[in-house]
Amino acid sequence: LLMLTVFPRSNIGLELSAVLLIVTCQAWNMAFSFYQSLKTLPKELEETSSLYGFTWLQKLRWVELPFATPGLVWNSMVSVANSWFFLMSAEAFRAGDKNFQLPGLGSYMNAAVEQGNTRAQIYAILTMLVLVILLDQLVWRPVVAWSQRFQVDEGAEVDPGDNWLLRLFRRSRLLKWLELRRSQRLLRRAPRPALIRKAREEIQRPGRLGSWVAASAMLGVLLLLALGSVSVVRLLAEVSGAKWLVLLKAGGASLSRVLLSTFLATLWTLPVGLWIGMSPKWSRRLQSVVQVAASFPSSLIFATLILVFQSMGIGLGVSCVLLMVLSTQWYLLFNIIAGAQAIPADLREAASAYRMSLWKRCWNLYFPAVFPFLVTGWVTATGGAWNASIITEIVTAKQHTLRTFGLGAEVVLATEQGSMPHLAASALLMAALVVLFNRLVWVPLYRLAETRYALNR
């Protein structure tokens, strides 16, 4: 709505709001992955960077980013899948008596679902499958193969990382010629020790201009937050106590569904992720299947699945949990695969040498080894489940609206009715529940994973 007021005569505001929604869906998952990599950075790498006197920028470029690359690649696939998931909500939504739509596959599918046009839904699903397969072949498979070079454990049995597109690039004469010209230009450059020393000093000790810019930016952000807080407080003052009680009950219902869906997803992703991650043969065979399945937005078939569940006598309160599992399982699976691939080969060989049973290996080695990655998967999966609650707790199909009691449904109803106080209260309560659960559960688990279960410490 803010973007629409800034650009009232064009679709630029709608396009920017859709892009912002998709960016926010993608960014936090990769941020958690990078944070987890920094917390589990091996001590020998930190000592090496200190020994060579790396600046913070050099350490980021040559140590931290390469170490975090495998996890970032896997989580990037989940982030893109999550953006496809929210395509329908980003391209078509209602606010009050106004219906906003952007040209795109998401709005096309949304219109097909509302009209009950099965043929149009099939066309949209087939088009999405083609896009997902092309993205897998042209982007994800080459990137995953390239990321294998950043595996820290040299003795681990990993996939050699071959791909038809990478082979094509490596055989390209044009790319070889461009690389040769670049190397020749770098060799012809005369060294400038004085400029190098000056640049290092500026990197190590930021000048006054950088400090002033950073302080001014921070002050501007704080002012914007203060102004926004005043507006939010005015809106919240209009919400009655009875309404707050209803929202609290709705928040408890949604939280229980979020935790239940995460638990159900963990039951199958943990063994399957360990199996795929520790077997290069099966990893190579199933990698494309998993990537395509994860990239396909399950939100496109939510309405159809809900109607099927309704015909089977399963209410929306139960079916929305199953649909949340569809949206959260990939966060867990990809993190567990990345954790399984990071298990040191010498520990696996020691478990084999001591002839440990499968259960002892899982309990004493595999589960503790992937625990830091599993915590990251839990954090991102619960975030995805909260987002999915907005889509799954209230669904419109064939001119009929199905609804179950929950905070996600309250957010959608407030948006459709144009009730800004109700919307602000619902969104604030959802954010408060996420932050409270983060402080009480995820922070202690992250601390436990960092101090006790990090194999590189």
C-alpha cells in the first residue's frame, strides 16, 4: 500500500512491492546459512588468516565466503523455491475492495484457481515445470558442481562435480582467450607498494568519511523506525481487548501447526538427507530430482489438494499442516544434505573400523555432526511455515472460501477488509511470537551447536 501511494498512476509500485516480498523471502534463509558457517569456521582457518595478517575484507573473501559456499548454494536453491512459493501472493492480492494483479504466472494461476478452470491450472503447472527444469540444468547443476571445490575435508568421498554446461564453458575458446588477455593485463601492471599499503591501512582503519556516512545512515534508519513506530502505536490503540484475546488464541493455533509441520518434516528429511549426503552415487542420481521437486512451488497445487482433502473428509485444520510440510521440508533436507557432506571422512572410517552398528553411528556420529545444520534448517523451516500459514489457513477455490482458525487467516482477512489496525496487530503479534521463540529456543540451540556439536572446533 505504501508503494501504491508513492506510484499511484502506474504499476511500478506493485512491481516493487512484489520484488520486495520475494527478496525478503529469499534473504533470511541465506543469511542464516552464512551465520551458521561463520559459527562453525574451523580454528585452523581462523589461525591461518591471523597468521598472514588478513584484513576483515581479505578474510571474508579468501576464508569465510569459500567455506560458506556449499551451504549457501544449497540454501540458495531453497530460497528461490520459496520465492516461487510466494509468486501467487506477490502477483495477485486484495486490499479492501480493490483487487491488485500483475501480469505473470502467479496471477494467472490464481485466476485459474478462483474460476475453477482445471485446464488453465494444468497449463500453468506444465509451464512452471519447464521453467524449473531449465533453471536446474542451466543454473543449479553447474553451480552445485562448481561448489564442490570448496569442500574443506580433502579425504571425503564427494562427487567430482561434472556438468555438461561446465564442460562447454571449459572447452570454449572464447573464454580461454578472454582469460588469457586478462592474465596478460594483470602481468603488465607495475606493482605499486605505496598504494597497496595505503589501501590496506584504509581497509583496516576506516576514515572519518566512512564513519560519518555509517552514522548518518544509522540515524536515518532510526528516524524512519521512530516514525513508523508512532503510526503503529496509533493503529494498535484502536484494537479492543477482546480482539487481542482472539489474536492470541489464533497465534497459539498457528504456532502449534508450525511446530507440528516442522516435526513431521524432520521425521523423513533427517534419514533421507543423511543417506543422500553421505553417498556420492545416490547424491549424483537424486540431485536433479530433489532440486526440481524443491523448486516447484507447491502453492500452485494447494487449492487442488485442499479440495481433495475435503472430499476425503479431512478438514482444513489438518490439511493445512500437511501443506505446511510441503513448504518446509526442503529447508531441512538441503541443510541436512550439506551437513552430511561435511562429515569428516576419518570419523566415518573410524566408525567403520570399530564396527559400530547403524543406530550407534547415527546416534554418536551422524546426528551430532549434522546438528548445527539441522538447527539452521529448523529455524528457516519454521519461518517458512509461518509464511505458509498465511496461504494455507484461508483458501479460495471455485468461488468458495475455506478458512480455519489461525493467525495467518487473520492477516489475510484484515488485508481483504482493509482493516489496518487489525492487520497491524496481527502482523505485530506474529513477529513477536517469532522473536520470542527465537530467544527462548533457537538461540540456546545455536549456542549448544556451536560449543558442543561443531566438529571443526
